[in-house]
Amino acid sequence: MSMQPLSAEPTGWRALVRMAFANRSFLVGFIITALIAAMALVSFVWTPYDVTHLVVADRMKGLSAEHPFGTDHFGRDILSMIMVGSRNSIAVALVAVGIGMGIGVPLGCWAAARGGWIDEALMRFNDVVFAFPALLSAVMITAIFGPGAINAIIAIGIFNVPVFARVARAGALSLWPREYVLAARASGKGKALITIEHILPNIASILLVQGTIQFALGILAEAGLSYLGLGAQPPMPSWGRMLFDAQTRMMVAPHLAIFPGLAIVITVLGLNLLGDGLRDMLDPKLRRQR
Amino acid sequence: MTAFLAKRIGIGLLTLMVASAVVFGVLEILPGDPAQLMLGMNATPEALANLREQMGLNQPVLLRYFNWVGGMLVGDFGRSFTYSSPVIDLIAERVVVSLPLAVISLILSTAIAIPVGIFSAARRGKAADTVSMGAAQIGVAIPNFWFALLLIYVFAVWLRLVSSGGFPGWNAGIWPGIKALLLPAVALALPQAAILARVTRSAMLEVLGEDYIRTARAKGMPRRTVLWRHALRNAMIPVLTILGLQFAFLLAGTIIIENVFYLPGLGRLVFQAITQRDLIVVEGVVMLLVASVVVVNIIVDILYAVVDPRLRIAA
């Protein structure tokens, strides 16, 4: 590794913005993610067509000026359905990440702070959850408690919990022996307060990176569940469901399968690039390696 | 090594015990009674009473749990109520589809990903690296069932090289069987290969920065030898971890792909059992899959020790 001069780098927001522009992954990922989010927001106030409006005469039309992505087997506009479907994907994945963080991070921090048998027990339980095939268990949960967006969120969220618990614990464990934490302990602060004041701010960046990764995985998982008919129910459009409907009609109308799939790929790609970029920016060690 | 193994096996057994309690518990705390759940709301009281008797629901909870676990230990997974045959027979019928599918995809993905990962690491920052890692970045984002649909369209609908789904059974011969598994295996393998290639590349990069690599190069060892003999072996640990995870995923995660291709595998069995509320089948298959994840993890741990002698001594 080459020696780098210890230059006085600018700090604060300006440095962050400069770093963001220099990081291609982050920039591309951020733009894609922002566009997808904007598309979801726009769909609340405007879509080219009403997605609940069926025009049987227009069914399975190819690409045209009126319908840039064509129409489906009920004559609904595919572009409008993809726009509305993005809401569902984003909402499910985002809340599932929230569940994972909301439960996993406190558990991981608690395990790291207490150590001993509590730590051991929590981590062993983590192993058990990891041993369950996630997709299969999600299918089981949605099938038993009924299909629908809410149960899909819960099913995906449960498997985010051990991921965040593990990441938070590993991060917190590396911080507890640090001098500033020792100083805080010496000044008589309790473990909970130290966790809130010193541990959490310092593991926030790795949690953010993990969050974008789980977000992307959540979008893929939601698409899988709704492909199996276990996610959002019709008439609410969802990308996975659109692919399921496309499968039997692919011989006559391949465009039905192309566009919803591309929507998934682009969204996941954007989030993954964003996550990679964030990691590079937040982890100076990696930054130097590249 | 023995102590290391004993500890890993102990943790594995503990995992299985907790998992069995969780599976049993989840189905136990389900609202309503399992017999009612399985037969639906319109079931006659006699049918309900019969099923309750057959499932042993009139016995105390703990006794039922131990009967269930004890049965599984001797290969008795209970009797399916929709197929009216022993669950173990159903599993045996389906494993011969799912296991070859998982093995073929794992071989495919490893054969693609490891050379690509090494190649990329060796040419870090060059055009070849940028292109292959860009492709991997896209590969990670592709849902395997969408990729499967595209493959069906190109190879089955358009080129008519293979059928778009179904499985002729191994009785029809080895080649027709493998041919039916080819598209599903490719669909499963490519997104996995993308992940594996990225992991291999970053593991290789980490190792290539080590002092002993420079020493090996400095004493005149050819680049190629350093790459394959010194670097690859040391980069194997994270690669093995991902391989283990992927094999476990492939065994269970084929649930969607098997539905896309109408393959009579474990995933489809459990999916149908779930939708038909055949809980005994669900319990059995889930426990079997959890057990295979545990076994794969133990094998991966043993392989760690084989690859890295330091772990053998430390343990």
C-alpha cells in the first residue's frame, strides 16, 4: 500500500458533498433511487391512465405512443401499473427494513453491552433464525396468516431482525473497549446512556449501508412473494404479480414480462450502487484500497 | 480439531432443537385448531374428530412434541393428509429433483464466478475488471424468476430448444432429466454467480495486498503461480462461507423457480402443502431444510479448518 500524505481534508457538509460527486457508484445509485422514489410520489397525483380502468378492446397492445410500455390482458396501461406498483415495492421493503432495524439494533446493542449469557443466547437464537430458509418461511407466514402486503412486510421484516442485530452487535463490540467509551463509563454513565450517546452515532453509518442492502433484498423478496400470489392483492398492481400474469401470455405479448422485470432490476441496481457508494465513502480503509 | 468439531456439532444440534420447538410452536399458537385449519370451515364434526384423533391432537402438547421429534429421528415424518401417503416418501420423491437442481446450479455458478472473480482481481481497475464487475452488479439485481421467464422465452418459445417446464422423471433417462433441469439451473445460477464473483474478487484483493504475496513475487515466482497457489487458497474462507450459504439457499430457495418451471421438487411440494394447509408436510420439509442448512454449515466449518491450518491449531 502506498503512503498517502496526511493532508488537511476539508470537513463537514462541503466535504461530504464533494466526496459524493467523486464517487461514481454513489452518484449513479443516488440518481436512480431518487428517480424511482419520484416516480412513486408522482403516481399518487398523476398516472398516464387509471390503473383500475379496464379497456378490454385495448388488451395486450404492443408499444405505442399512447401506451409506451403497451397494455396488459385487461387493457390497463403498463407504464401506469409500474408507477403505482413502485409504491407497493418501496413501502413493503422500507417498512420491512424499519422492523429489522427497530428490533434488531436494540437487541444487538443490548447483547454487546451486557455480554455473557445474554449475548450468547441472543446470538444462538440468531443462528436459529439464519438456519431457516428465509424465502420459504416468508411463504409460510403469508400463506398461513393470509396473503397481502401487511403480512409480506412482516414476513420479510422478521428476517431483517437477525441481520441488523448481528451488524449492530459487531459494530458495538468493537467500540466498547475504546478510550472515549471507557471515559464515559468512568464518569459514571450507565450502559444504556453510553449506547445512545456514543455507540449508536458511531455505528449509524454501517447500519445505513446495511439498510440499503436489505432494502434492495426486500424489493426482490416482495417481488418473489407477489409472483407467488402472496403479496399485494389485485387490483393493487405489484411488479411481481405483473410478472406472474405475464408468464402464460409471453408467447403473444413478451412486453408484459419485460417492463415490470426491468423496473425491479433498475430499482435494486440503484439501491445496491447507493449502498456500495455509501460504504466506500464512510469506510476510509476501503477508500484507500480502491 | 476434535474439540472444534464437537463444538460445531453441539451448536448444530442446539440449533436443530430450538428450530424444532419454533416450528412446532408456530403451528401450535396458530389461531384455531390445526384440524380445523386443515379441513377448512365447512368440515363436518366427524371428519374433525377423526383428524384430531389421527393427528393425536387430543394428547398433551409436550407429549405430541416429543412424539413428533422422536418420529423424525427414526425417519417417520408422519402422514400427509392431502396425499395420504407418508411424508418421508413424498420427500424422497421430490429430493431427486431438487438436489440435482441445486448441485447443477452450484457447479455452474462456481465455475463461472471463481474464474471471473480471480480474473477481475488480477486486473483491478482495468477495462476487463470494470466490465465484469458491472455485469456482476447487474446480475445481483436480477430476480431469478424474471431471468427464468426470459430464458423460457428465448430458449423454449423462440428457439424451441427445450420445453418450457415440467419434468419427465429420471425413468425417462438421465439426459432428458438433466435437459429439463438445465434452464432452471441456469436461472438459479447466474444471480448467485454474480454475488460469488464479487465476493471472490474482494477476497482476492484483500489477500493480494498482503506482504507474503509481495515476498513470493520478489523471490521470482511467476504471477500466475502466486495468484493460484498463494492468493486463491487464502481467499477461500469468505468464498466458502458464501458457497455454503448459497447451497442452503438453493435447496430451499428453489421454491419460486420450481413454480416457474412446474418442477415437482421440494419447493413446489412445500408450497402446495402450505396452500392446502397440509401442515404435517410443511413441518417435515421445513425441519429437513433447516437440518440441511445446519449440516452444510458444519461442513463449511470443517472446510475452513482444511483450508486454513491456523484454525486447526487455534481450535
